[in-house]
Amino acid sequence: MVVEQQKTEKTLNPTAIGLRPGLEGVPVSQSSICDIDGIKGELTYRGYPIAELAAQSSFLETTYLLIWGELPSTQQLRDFEREVQMHRRVSFRVRDMMKCFPATGHPMDALQSSAASLGLFYSRRAIDDPQYIYDAVVRLIAKIPTMVAAFQLIRKGQDPIQPRDDLAYSANFLYMLTEREPDPLSARIFDRCLILHAEHSLNASTFSARVTASTLTDPYAVIASAVGTLAGPLHGGANEDVIKMLEEIGTPENASSYLNEAISNKRKIMGFGHREYKVKDPRASILQSLAEELFARFGKDNMYEVALALEEAAESHLGKKGIFPNVDFYSGLVYRKLGIPKDLFTPVFAISRVTGWLAHWREQLGANRIFRPSQVYTGEKPRQWKPAEERSST
Ligand code: SDX
């Protein structure tokens, strides 16, 4: 039986009562991890421009930078890479648990559950111990890709394949996912995608991670809560929906009418708009060029023409409101060309963003106070309980 909510709440003007819906423009923490200039379309990680990192760095080097604040020396990077490599395997218990998940379940739900399950194996909450923090970082960076790839094979009725020690981080993930060793260009482009998605200040999932971290719970719960938050279509889930939308549009000629119809029905164009950027997201431009690199080597994708037509049509309609492509608009086209299934686009985002979540976890612990905002109560005044037979039905 469905019980409808009684509509007795007053609706107050949010501004008049000092509310900022969605916390727009409300600073809730200090951070030195990343900086966004949404007017100029600039993004830096620890002061380094994103384009430079995406061109020159590796995902694990960028991870080291974001989490510990400085680029590693050659030896520090070598040690970090080796330790991540050593922790890539997941327990057979985790794999067996994943075999009990419904094959039709969404991979983000599988990832959220498996990430949370790591807390059962490493539950010591010694979060004031630097070694515990280091080990948790290494384990999560190492195991999340293995779990994403494992679920992909398990849901197809196959056994997950073990990581290969001779393959670097990104090449190994593509190998575990597709059972084929990727060519160097594909592996490098995937690694660059991971760099681009690694961190983005206080987005919804990172805020979620910091709120969870502020209770001093374990890092696996922090990451699981962030994965759940990333999954939504207004956030990381948009990359999957963008490809569905482009497929629905079908041809470049249909882009303009699709856009007009969506706007007049107040439907959002997936992969467009951003709370921080009022220009095209710098990551979207880089992802677009990565897609073009792949198309030049492996052949075009018809959906790219549709995406270009949609971006062009949107410019005149949405551009004046500061609504442009965001990170999720072109990433799916890259992943598609790499042979990654649509419903793994958001888990792939999570593989990368675990870096940002962990950097914020550390930062939160460094100056912690539990998050506990207030509310403006708009419900009933105090009233008296009545026995059921004396209640009027609503
Ligand atoms: C990510 O925050 C981050 O940093 C996130 C992220 C990261 O790296 O972590 O960058 C990753 O989550 C990217 C965003 C992915 N989501 C989508 O692509 C879904 C589509 N976009 C949106 O729904 C929206 O733009 C958001 C969620 C991204 C931002 O939401 P806001 O800031 O709350 O803006 P809003 O929904 O209040 O919109 C403001 C106005 C509205 O018009 P008006 O009522 O003022 O006339 O802009 C319009 C909206 O209707 N608008 C859009 C639109 N996005 C905003 N209109 C059409 N299509 C859109 N996509």
C-alpha cells in the first residue's frame, strides 16, 4: 500500500530564511587539493594545470601528488607503483560475494557494495596512524579497478582474471576487463582519462566522502558512500546517460529538434551544465581531443558527429546561460572506443575519483569537525497523539 505524504508543510522563501539550496556558494571546508576558475575554465591540481598533468603525468603520479601534496621523486613513485601493484588482487571471499550479486544489477551498485565490504577485511579504525592511512590509500587505489573488472566478467558468467604484474595500472585494468592486452595508445589514453577525472573540489560525491570521513569511520565506508553519491545522473551517472541520449538522437540532423524539444519540456541535456563552470569544462575539451586521437587511429564513431551537432545547437540556446559541455559529455565516446560497456562508464569515473576522495579524507582528518548543519523546521507545531480509531483518514 502506498501512503501519500500529507501536504501540510509550509513552503517558505529559501532566501528569506537564509537557505542556500544545494549549498551553492557556501564554503564548508578549506582545501589545498584543487582549484577551479569557472569563468576562465581553468583547473589545477595542487597548483599544476590539468592540461599539463594530462599530457605529461601518469595516473599514479597524479594520485601521489593529490594525496600527499607534492610530485613524487623517481624512487617514491617507483615504490608507490610497486605497492599498488602488490595489492591489486582481491580476496576470493570478495569475488565469491560478487558472484552472488544479480547479473542484472548495475555495476555501480556492485562497486559500492564491494568497496564497503573491504571494511570487513581491514576494519581497524586506526585513522590517526600514518601507516594505516598509507595502507588504506594503496589498497583502495589498487583494488577498486580489480573489483570493477571482476564484476564485468562475473556477470557474463565467467571467472574474473587475475591482474598481470607486468602491466602498468591502466593497461592492467583494460586487460582484466577485456581479457586482451591493450595497445599502448589505448592504455595511455585511458590513463589520461583517469588523470582528468581524479579530483574536482567539493562536488557532491567528495562532499559525501568528507561528511562520512568527519564521523571518523573507516576509509572503506568513506569510499562506499562517495561511490553511491557519484552514481546519480546529475553527477557521475551522466556519462552513461549522455551516450544513451546520443543514441536516441541518432543522427546529427536530429540534434537541433531534440534540443528544442528537451528545453521546452524542461528536460536537462545530459553532459551539459556545471555549478562551477560558466564556460566549457577544460576537461571536456581534453577528452574531446582524446576521442579524436582514438578515432584517427581506430576509425570514427557516428555518435561523435551527433555530439558535435548537439554541442553546436546548444551553444545558441544554452550558451547564453553559461551552460556548456562538462566532463561527462565526451568521456563516454572515449570509453566506447576503448571497448568499455556503457554501464561501466561511471565505475570507471569512480576508479579515478577514489584519488580525490582519499585526498579529501586525509585533509578532513587533518582538521576535523563533524558535519552537522542545521535546518529550518516547516512541519507541524507540537500536537497530541490519538488512538487510531479517533484519527481522521487523510
Ligand atoms: C559532474 O560538481 C562537480 O564538480 C561535478 C563533476 C566532477 O568532476 O565531480 O564535474 C562531475 O557531476 C558533471 C555534471 C554531470 N551532470 C550532468 O551532466 C547532468 C545535466 N546537468 C545538470 O543537471 C546541471 O547542470 C548540474 C547538476 C550539473 C548543475 O546543477 P545546478 O548547478 O544545480 O544548476 P541547476 O540545475 O539549478 O540549473 C540552473 C539553470 C536552470 O535553468 P533556470 O531554471 O534557471 O531557467 O540552468 C538550467 C536549469 O534548467 N540547466 C540546464 C542544464 N543544466 C542546467 N538546462 C538544460 N540542460 C542542462 N544540462
